[in-house]
Amino acid sequence: MTILWADLPGHQAGAKTAESCISSSLGPGHQGGPAGLVEKCRTWKKGQVLLLGLLLAGCAGREPEVRTVRVEVPVQVPCRTQEVAVPPWAASDLKKSDGLELKVRALLAERRQRIGYERQLLASVSACH
């Protein structure tokens, strides 16, 4: 038989058998038999069972409360945006024999094209968020 002895003075919290509890409660110089301690152990065990039964009976008398709870959960939706067309780059038609001024102008124009193209791509991506 296992009994919890946490509430008894002079005992450490934990589970002990009735025999070990009685033998540890009988200190040196104890007069008389362990009959009183055995009865205390049995009473304690009955009290625990009764307390547990009362707690369970208290929960059984309640009706379950039914309520509707709205939970918002994010759902993945496919993003539908127009595709961004890749422009014809200004520097793609350059030849090795073209002059330096023409190459610089074409590269500057292509830089502006790329900046505009990146802005369109960012706008398309941000529309999906």
C-alpha cells in the first residue's frame, strides 16, 4: 500500500509504503506498539480516496459549455499578376567597332531600362503580399 506523507510533520514529501512509514515514525525511545500509526495510515489512505472521489463527482455534475469560436487562419492563395515583359536592352545591339561615345550612351540608356524593369518586378512581387 502506497501513501503520500507530505502533510505529516517530520516527514519528507514523497510516496512511502505503510510499513516503512511506521518504522520511520517509531523513533528511539518510542513506547507501545505501532497500532496507532497503522490506523493513522489507513485513515489517511481513506481520506485520499474520499477526496479524489469528491473532486471527480464535482466535475461530473457540470454540463459542457458549447460555444462557437472563430479562428482566422491564413490560407495560401495563388498570386495572379501580369508578367513583366523584358525590354529590348539598348546595349545588346552594340558592336566592337562602335565608337566610345555611342557605347557609353547605350550603357547609360540600358541602366535606366534596368532600373525601370526592376521597379516593375518589385511592384509585381509586392502585389502578392
